[in-house]
Amino acid sequence: MGEIRDYSITADDNNSTPPAGAPEGMSPSTVNNTMREAYARIKRWYDDAQGAKTTAGSSNTYTLAAARTVASYAAGDNYVIKANHSNTGAATLNVDSVGAKAIVTPALNALEADSIRAGGVYQIAYEASADKFILVNGAHPSESQITLKNPTSEDTSGGRESQVVFKGLQSGGEETALAKIQASHEGTSDDEKGQLIVGVNDGNDGASPTTAVTIASTGQVTFSQKINPPHPARNYLVNGDFAVSQRLNGAVATSATTPANSDDTVLIDRWILLSDGNDIVDVGRSVANRTDMQYIGYNVVETPNEKFGFAQIIENRDAAQLVGGSAVVTLSFIAAVNDAATGGLDDIRAGIVSWSGTADSVTSDLVSAWNGADTNPTLATNWTFENTPANLGVTGSFARYSVTATIDTSSTTNVAAFIWSNSVDNDVDDIFYLGGCQLELGSYPTPFITESYEENLARCQRYYRIVGLNTAAGNSSNNMYYTSLDISPSMNHDPTIAASFGHGLYSGNFETRVTSTFGSGVNLIDSTPESVVVRGGTSSSYNWIRGDLHLEAEL
């Protein structure tokens, strides 16, 4: 039985014996049969070309019972089929048991998974030169990706390229290439290195947009033109890597040190230890062995099953830049614990906290009640969590964690970062590592901003600084000896004396040589953020004031 493909496009050549053709002088009795045969061939072709036939088979093997009689495959044979199953890789089609042939893309590449999907309707045409079926209108491999594949095997620079070109029509109907994105091989080695090139039409490029941005395999981005850099990232936290430790000079804070590891105490510069009691955790630091920071906090549990954490409060003039109701703020940090797998320090949380009281007159102990397991602490009056703290899943491997918030609490005047262990099932000697702390504008964390030690120390000294005095020329008034000291840069507010220590070989807290022997003690007579005046003596015989003053101006 013939089919529509057996007809000739030349009318006179369709003269086969009826009903296959209509020869000259054919018998009138054969006319109707010839016409009916032509109608049948058209209908069989129609059924095969309109998606009326559903395939059979499974596992990437498709079979089709065609409406037409197919004894062999011929160039251009076309079938529109409804697929009975999705392919998971390379697939074949066998029509009327003539033989299974590979189904390929128009570029003759094997099909990717899900190019054919169950229930989908597809046009498939036979390509005789390749002896394969071409999937003319295959689906994209998945809803979320488009795969472009260059079938040429090569190791040239710029080879293996695939590109997406964006075109448009001008008002006069001219088609132009507006931009393109091209991925290709980088270098000339037999490797997998790729590069991405973005081109835009500068108005004179025709079909070849000019390269604007190149992204190398290393991730380095090269711009063809100079660009205005974005506003530089800023870390609103001070001493985020715990490099500055003026009070303890890098020593570990314990119950026996000055200052001790008590609740609501600044130990490492700018960081307030908050804990559910005193001597809950020894606070120190260790060398980080990282390229992005020198030190990392090293905090060892001394009293088990208690919550503890660290907070830093940002003064009003800086916090004002983080507040406004629409700006997104991100707090990020590097952390690890030594026993998360055994259920110890297995609940590390972080909060971005706002203060709505008088600017810079804050309650330094943010926590009113620590509460029980799985419950966030209750904050002190005027402090509010701007995010909803939850278990961050900190593990034994160092990783960066982050939380975000929009600081929209009415009348916010100060902002704090608060990172804590919410676990009440920890053991003595459990360790919480913390470092690389950063608070910044934006909805995602950027790499930790590393400052020089001098820069970091100068920022810390706004709140706490050690001043050395060794003067024998103080001013005498009523047999009391005074000396003044300028402070630069200025401190946060009028400082107080947090501690005083003797110099060199002399004993006592602070030497005030006012008689033939050395005494101790020094009085702060007056202070401003820019200067202090101290008194140290009650005799005109000697007038030395000698030692280290620890001046404090914390929030």
C-alpha cells in the first residue's frame, strides 16, 4: 500500500495503475477507487502529523504504531507524537518495527534528560544522512535552566562557545543585536576552565556587541571601561576580630583576673560579656590561622548549663545610619563549637537589637532574663530584637553565619549586636569560637573587613585607653600636685579612671611621690573627652606622678 509520500510533485507523473495513480484513459470504474485512496492517504498522513498518536515503550525506548504504512524510513518523514513517558537521557524511536533510531537535537546531540516529557506533544523528523530522528521542538531540560551545548571538541581560547543574543527592532524595522552573553573555554589546555563575556551595543556595533565585562575562571571580573566603585562596605562594629585586648593584654579573663569574667563586663575591647551569673565562661582569644583575621574569640565554659554571650553597643552618631525603617542590616560572624555533635553548645543565636531610650544612655546589660531552653532571652527595658533569633546550627567547622533585619522600632537611638549560646545543656570545657564579627548595611554578608592593628586600636581607644604618666613637673597648689594630659583622638564622653598601675620597679597601684617614700593612689580632678587633670600629692617635697591610667568612656 502506498502513502502520500509516494505521490509525485509533477502531476503527469502520478499515472500509476489505479488506485495508486490516475493514468491517461483510465477506466471510469476506477476513478472512484483512486479518489478514495487519495483521501485515505491524506487522512493517514494527517493522523501522523497532528499528535493523534501516542507512543508506547519505556526507559527511553519509544515505539510508534503509525497510521501510515511504514516499511522503511525516508528523508523528511515527519511524525507529531504524544509521549507516554519522559526521557532520562539518550532515547530512540522505532516506528512500525522498522528499527530503533536515536532521537537527537537539531545539532545531532543526544537528548538531555526531560527533553521529552510524559504527555507532551513533539514533532520528530527523520534525517536520512544521519540515520536519526531529530526532535524538532524538544522541551528545556528543566523549568529552571536552559542548556546550550557546543558539539565541537576543541581546546582553543574562546572555543566551545555558546551564546545568548538579545535583539530588537528599530522604528524603521531594522533588526539590531542589543547585547550578548557568551560562555567559552579559557586558555588552550585540555581542561574545564570557562569564561563569561558580556557585550553591549554602543550604537555602532551592528550584529557584534562590544565586550563590556569579562569574568575569568578565577572569578576575577574585568571591566572594559573604568567604573565608579560602589560605596565601600563599612563594619559598624569595632574590634570584630578581637585583636585589641587592652584590659588584659591578651590574657584569658577568669574569676581571678582584673577585670574578672563577670556578667555585664567588658573584657576584650568593645565586647560586653553577658552571662547568666558570674564565672560562667573564661574569655580569651587565640590565633585564628586565617587570612581574613588574626585572632578569634576562644571562650571556655566554666559553669555548665548556663547561657552566655557577647554584645557590642554602637553609639548614636553611628547607629543613626542604620536606622530608618527601610534599610536592611546584616550581622555576620565566623563561629564554631567543639561539641555540637554531642548536644553541648548546640544552639548559637544572633540578634540585631535596638535601643529606644535616651541616646547613648544605654543599659549595658541587655538581658533582663535568660529564660529556659529553646527560648530567647527577655531583653531589658528599651531593648528590642529587630530580627527573630533562631538556632543557627553552628557546627565544629568554622563557617560564616548571618542574620538580617530592618531596624524599624520607633525612636531607635542605639543599635547593638548580640551573639550568644542559648544552650542550657553544655559542659565544663565546652568551647565557643567567635570572630570576624561584622554589622553592615545590606541584605547579605560581605567578606570581613580587616583593619590594621593601629586602625583598630584607635577606634577602641575612643571608649577605653591606657595613658602613661611619668611627670616631675606637675603644678603645685596648696601642696597638692596636679598634671594634665591631652587626649587625641577624643574619647566618647568624659572618661573615668577604670584602673591605675605602677611603673617599672615600683610597687602599688599608682605612684605619687610626695614624701621620701612612695605612696599610692591618684585622683581624677577633671575630665573632658579631650583631656584629663589628675592630682597626686600632698607635700611640696616631691612632685612625681608616675604610672598608667586606664581611662574608660564606654556606653
